[in-house]
Amino acid sequence: MGKKNRALLVLSNCNDALLKSTGETDLLQEICRVCVDDGDYKLAWVGFFENDPVRPVRVVAQHGLIVENVISLTPTHGQDPFNLTFSTKKPVILQNICKDKVFASWQETATKYGFESFISLPIVIDGNVTGVLALLSSEPFSFKTDEVFLLNKLSNNLAYGIKALRLREEQNQLEEELRISEGRYKLAQRSASIGSWEWDLSTDEVFWSDEIFHFIEKQPDEYAPSKSALSDFVIPEDRAVVEQVLCNAQRTEKPFDVEFRIRVISGNLKWINAKGNVIKDTFGKPILVTGTMQDVSHRKEIEEVLKSTNDKYKLISGNSTDVISVVDVKTERFTFISPSVLKLRGYKTEEVMQQTLADVFTPDSYQKAKSYLQQSIPDVIDGQPSISFVMELDQVRKDGSIVPTEITFTQAYDDSGNLQVISIARDITQRKKSEMELREERNLFQVLMDNIPDGIYFKNLKSRFLRINKAEASIFGLRDPAKAVGKTDFDFFTDEHAQAAYNDEQEIIQSGKPIYNFEEKETFPDGHIRWISTSKLPFRNSKGKIIGTFGISHDITHRKQMELSLQQRVKELETVYQISNRIRTGETVKELLQDLLAETLNVIQSSDGGIFLFEHSENKLVLDAAIGWFKQLANLTLEPNEGINGYVFSTNEPYIAQDIAADQFLASKVKNVVPQGQSGGFFPIQCSEGIIGVLDVYVPHPRIISENEQRLLII
């Protein structure tokens, strides 16, 4: 048990080193130090395999007993443990170096430094053994099965850590190369007055390079790029051309090249040449438009001639996806309508020209639009500047169906002095659908947040709460989860726990690496504690940037209490066995066993059970403690291989019986005594000297011993 605990301590401290290490050399040295200082090994070293027939292992880190030349502890020829580790990918153990004949050539060196046993653990990265972790002990037969299992797990974790650090170093190099490349690319763009852009058709998000912001005389942090934002800078006469080119590019999926004018912040007019391509997904659907824009004002200065205001009719006569219209205020009839109305409402242009606003909208939308226009038109008539406004109105299609639209209205006088209403209508059916889906998703998320019994939280970069669910609020003693917003763990936990949680979250923010199923103890200012299994992850925005952390925690306090209680029972049972070899007063031992059995049954809420201990003098399993109906079996003895208890004692394996009375291994001498409707578990009782007895635990149907209880009862 002591060596297993030693290995557990080494594994735990090495895992901490893996989490905190930033360099491979430091990591390997720290692992060796932990193995020696915390694991009580005499020497630990790490070596990597090299293509060298004379000395195939290169030592890169070591700690422990000072050896003039650690490499002398690595055999240079023949069948050595490192060759076996390399070829089998498994640990190789020498339990007694001085008596091992296979590696006799190594005995003199090992004996000189007082080494009695040795283990070579493979470091496997991407399926290949790249090195070994070697541990040497001053005691023979030092490496037991449980300890070897944990040490092998350590070598696996070490391999993962080495790989992660190497990948991180490679990523840092790539990021530096990318930074330099981007700097050169930006310099080239500025020199040629060329900027790059992207338009995501699925999200309508737009990206501009710095040079495009330079075109419009804006800083990147002053202006949010968008499709409509670019249109704001394009002069009205050229907007339809740009829209038409983009639409045609999406339809034909061919590269495009268009020139148009923009008016920038200073008021200057610039000519822009835009080139691009439409990118499709695997199903052939256009998903992205990407290209470049170049300031060609100097070349266009001698070509550009200002167009008259009548050119607006030419600009809006193309195949625009939006429906652009002009309506006379007095008659409410159309004086212009773009051909795209056919796609929106199913009417041809000439049909719409015979309609009024009342024919276009549903009754409610018509009254809403008319009311808004009546409020704004007097201001325009009085000479005040026209103000654009946006409304969501339902239009009637030719087939009678309703289509939701977003319409931008503005007023202007035509050449004859008649007040006109200019509008741009856009089909927002898909947007409405997306908004509804988003509301449903938010509702589902809220239902989850309100009803899941586990605590959920979201924090910002400073580890302040952005949001928690009801379960987490209850843990904090809050009726309203919103009361936690802006607070930190320091407001609810002891400083010790709050600081540890803060450190974990800051590490996640810096590294981007999540923590899964981590068991930790929460301590509160009033003194009570709570054990949880928690997962903590980086919280990213839609662009993948880390903006905080979030996590979920599951209460495992009861399980932890059971584990701690049964661990105490283990120590007590070992004490009983050791005392029984010395104390001849059987009455004292039996009383102690009886108390231990009662405590054990109480932990798993059982009322029937017994403890059989093996008596060497009689070569029998003797019932030394009994509770419940087991008292009927007082003074019962069994052969070491008799019944279920004999089976467990001889195999050293736990046994679960669904129906004890009908079980095939049940001893014949107790078949008439065991009550019907009982299930149970039989668990070997072990100490450092081996198996010493069997613990019987019975529960009534329909209950059975759970897997968690089984794990706790294997003592």
C-alpha cells in the first residue's frame, strides 16, 4: 500500500509539473526530481533513443544519487532492458539486479552505486518509442504491479507532455513566420494601393484589410466593415453596378472585375477597381466572395465625367436582389419599380405600376407605413432635411402568400417638384427564420440552465461571473443568479480555494487548453466543504478569440465521503490483522472486528454482513464478525476454497451475486440459512502481506451492490 501511495504521489506531482511546464528540458528535469524527492527512488533519468550502435540512448535529464557517468548505467551491447523497452513498447523490470543472469554485465556498475532493482518505462510518441524513463531503487523487488501500472501511466502522461510542448514550440515558430509574412504582405498592399476583402454569404459578415480602411480614410477600430458599409461609400450612381456584378458573380460563379466610385470622409471622390471570385462549398452552393480592391483614381481622373441625376434610373434598372421603388406621395402610385419585384412578390414590373401602396401591403402593414409617412412628410415640405427610416412590413405576393420585408424609406423631390417616397425592400424571410431559431435555441439553453442540477458558469478574462445557472446560484446562497454577475470566487469561497480556481482559469485563458473531470474540494467561509467533479473550458467568441472561461461542476461530496470512510476502514482492518497475530485475547479482536463491520455496513446503508478471516492454525475461513441475520452463522468455518467465500479467497477477486440463495458457488452448509430475496457482494480483504479474509455484504432485492459501492468495498 505504501509503495502504491508513493507512486500515486509521484503521478500527481508529475501531472502538476506537466500542467505548469513551459519547456521540454525543464519538464524532464522536474519529472526526474519528483521521482527521486517524492517517490524515494535513488536515481531517475530520461534518455532518448538515437541511431548510434555504440550508445543508443542519450541521457537528457537526471536527478538523484550523483553518478560520475549516468550513461555507464546503460548497457552498450547485447540484450539490455532499453532494447527490450524499444522493441516491445512495454516496461522492463529488473527486480534483483545482483542475481539477474541475463543482464550480468550490468551488475558491477549497479552494485557500485547500491542499486538493487530497476525499471525502464517507454516514452511513446505517435506510436513510436522515442525514449525511456528509468528509475533505480536501493531495494530489491521494489516495483509491484500496482506501482508499475501507475508509473506506466506517468510515462504515458510524460509522452503527451513532451509532444504538447514540441507542438507548442512549432506553433510559436509558425506564428512568428506568419507575423513576418503578414507584415511584408501589408507593406506590399500599401505600396500598390491594393486591399483585400471577404464577404461571408452565410453570415453576411465582411472582412477588410487595413488598406481598404486607408481608402475610405477610416481607422479599423472606428468602423465596422459590412456589405452595406461599403455601399455607404459608393456613390449612388455606381451602387447598382456593384450590386449587379456581385449578384452575377454568385449566379455564374465566374470571376468578376468592376470599377466604381466612392466618396470618402474628406469628401474626395476616388475610383476603385474591385476584383474577386465566388467560392462554393462541397454541395456547389456559393458561400464566400473574396477579392481585392485597388485605388485607381489617378488613372481615372482623365476618364471620369459626372453623370446627371437621371442616371439613378439606369443604376436601379439592373438585376438587384433588393426591390427599389419610387412612389408619388399624392397618388400613392409607383413611378418606378425595380425588376427584382418579380422575385419578391411574383408580379411583373408593369403589373406593379398599376398598383397602389394599399395593394402591396397587408392592411396592418399599410396603416403602419402610412402613419409613419404622414408624420415625416410635413417636415420635408417645411424644408427640413429628409430622414431615412427603416420598417419591417408584410407584403402580399401574387399567390396570396405573405412575405416579410425590411424597407428603408426616404423622401425627395423629382425634377418636376413632386414629392416622392424612395424605398428599398429586402426579403427577410430567412432572417426571420434564423431569428426564430435563435430564440428557440436561447429558450432551450435557458431551460437547461434553469433545470440542470449541476452548476454552470461563464466568466470574463478577469474571472468575474458573466452568468450562472440556478443550481450554481443555490450553491452560492443566491435566489437570483443575476446577483452573481460581476463577482468572483473570492466573494463566495475561502481565499485558498478561490485563488486556486483563479489560477486554473488564467492558465486556460493563456493556453487555450480545457480541464476535464477534475476533482476538487470547494471550501466556504462558514467552514463547510463540497467535493465536485468539474470541467473548465475556454470561452470563445464567434471569431474563435478567447474572451473568458466557462465550466460545469457535478457534486460528488457523498461519493468522496464514502471513499474517505472506506479508506479509513482499510487502515483499521490492516490494524486488526496485525493485532490478531499478537493479541491472544480473541474477545478483544472480535469486538474490534464487530465495530469495523458495523461502520462499513453503515457507509453503504446495509444491515447484514460478516467478516471471515483466515486462521492459519486451522487452515479455515472463520466467521469472526457478524451483523443482521449473519448472527445465525456464529462460529461458522469454511474451507479456503469452499462456497462463495472460498472462491473469493482462492481467486483474490471480488464476486457479485444477484440472487445469493440460488448462486452456484453457495456453500451447502448455509443454503438452508440464507434468506430468500438477497443479493450481495463478496470482497477480498488484503493487507501488505496478501489476502487475509473476505468481507460479505448483503442487500435485499431489488437493490444490488452498485459499481461505485463495489469500487469502495474492494479493500
